[in-house]
Amino acid sequence: MKVRYVLHNAYGVGGTIRTVFNQANALCAEHDVEIASVYRSAAAPAFTLDSRVRLVPLTGLRSNGTNWDGTSRFWRKTRRLPNPLPHRWDFRYRRWDPVVDWHVVRYFRAQRDTILVTTRPGLNLLAAWFAPRAAVRIGQDHMNFGSYGPRLQRAIARAYPRLDAVTVLTRADLAAYQEALGDTVRLARIPNGIPARPPVPPGERAPIVVAAGRLTRQKGFDLLIDAWAEVHAKHPDWQLHIHGAGNWRPRLAAQVTRRGLDRAVRLRGLTRTLDAELAQASIFALSSRREGLPMVLLEAMAAGLPVVSFDCPTGPAEVVADGVNGLLVPPEDVAGLAAGLSRLIADRGERERMGGAARQTATGYEMPVVAAQWNDLFAQLAR
């Protein structure tokens, strides 16, 4: 089968990009797989892609609408105007660049006898209205329905029944979509998948709590730093390492200094060796305000790390069994997050027991398991 994924920006970093690359790498042995990227923010992708998977930039533009060399262009001026198309309620496509929209729609229209997989609401809406019915059209949701504003939810309810299927990451989100869409479109829950990897060899782990993600409000690292101030007072020999980049970095750096944590909290930036960082750490912390099904959570559990996580919508409760493979804390409960981290720091035996259970849980999300679910869905829709 021909499988065509469409990403907002395949050259960036983030869970959606990583999970789509994982899917493509796992499926390319059986299918003709291509990833189309609406925008291009770097010369090469940040994640490894199998040589059998084609990567196609649709515009060659940066996400801000400028040319690859940084120069502006006439059509970028249209971003000052409201986007008249239905995908405008997705914040990534709030402004109108008709040349970009034209390139995306032209790519969609060229797909015949193809499985077309779009990966965020704006692209799903465009595919619903403009992709040909000769293609099997699958809209993926990598966040959750409840996190979208009322206008986007209404646009989804109107357009998604035109798709052949909509896939979500969690059982909770599947229930939300069933309530919103009923039986007007096929819904399926297929979680994110991680590459199969051997267990981390036993050995001494460093006194480090690790966290990773985009440095934005969604990921809640400001809440984690506040919690760490309480943890540090009790366990001054432990460190918090936060991996990732984003526009909140100056704000978080100032917060670290303001809380007197310059020696206890490290903003490590982007890393291409996250697996190695996870293998050395002792605990993984997830402080997000909202999620889909975070890839980094699954990767941390695969590395044998116990998790302390906010029970935010959605995702964490799907894989973290409180007291078994980690601890769940009420959403945005800073004191509870600090208490959970301190509990595991103080009890090495509990850390090791939960870490082993986390590793076992992660095996159910490895790509051979998840790829089989995608192949089943493709075969059923193709029939």
C-alpha cells in the first residue's frame, strides 16, 4: 500500500514528529511510505528516518512564512488577515497564507489509491474537505478533544465524519470523540509506539530526576521547578535535569535563579542522546498541564524509570498505575508533585520495584505491537 503522512513540520522536535517517524520506520518494510512536511525549519530532520521513507517538503518555507534563506515574501503579508478556511481554528493555521494552503491541497488532491494520514486538527480538517474520496483518509489526534476550544470542536464535529477514520491515543479520548461524533465516523484507539529496545543493564543510577519536552506552558516545567524547591530542601544531593528547547527557556532560567536552584536544576537543551540520559537517571517527572499520550513518558518507562506524573488530561493515567509503576498526582498540585518525588528519592527499593514494572508496561507500546494495529486498520479500510 502507499501510505502518505502529512506533518506540520517534520524538521522540528516533539512527540508528534517522533511518533510519526516511528510509525513510518516500522511500516516501510511492507508499504511505500512517504512523509510530507508543510513547513521546513532545518536542513535535515532531527530524528532518524529509515532510508526507505521519502521526506518531501511541500513548501520549503519556515513556519513563520519566510523563505528558507530567511527572506520575506509577498504572500506572507496575508498572515495579517483571518484565514477564511475551516482549519483556521487550529492555532497553527490561524493566519492565512494562501500559497501554503494551495500547496497542501494540491498534494492532497494528487493522492489516489493512497492511505493519507494527517496528524493535527488543521490538516485533518483540510483533508476532510479537500482530499479525494479515492484516498483512504485517516485523521490522527495527537492531543485530546477536550483540550480544543469550542470553535475548533464544532469544526471537528462538522468535518471529521467526511474522513474514513479518526485515530486517538487513549481510551479517555476515544470516549470523548464517541460522545462528540457518535457513529458518524470510524474511531479507533491506537497508542503511540516506541522502538523496541533491550532492557537497561542493572547498575547504579545517578541521583537525577529527569524531565523532557518543549519549553512551553503546556509542559508545566514552571510547576516542576516550584516543586523541586521543596524537594531540594530535603534532598540537596539530588539534581533535576530538564531536556528540551522552547520560548519559555528565559522564563524558566529566571525562575531557577529566583528560587536559588542554579546548582540543583539544569536546563540541558535539546539532546540527541535522550535514551542515554534516561538510562542514567533514577526517576522521570511529567508535569504537563495537558497531554495526548506523551512519547517521552513511554521512553522513560522503557528505560526502567519509575514515573511521578500529574494526572492531567489525557495520557498519564492510561499507562501509569499509581503505586505500581509510578505515582499519579492531582493536576497542577505542586505540593503533591514534590511529595511524590521525595517519596521515591527516599526509598530506593520502591524506585527499583516501580522501575521494573514500568519497563514491563512499556513493552506493550513497542512498535511491533503498535505497527500491527496500524496494519490491521489499513487492511480493513482498504477493503
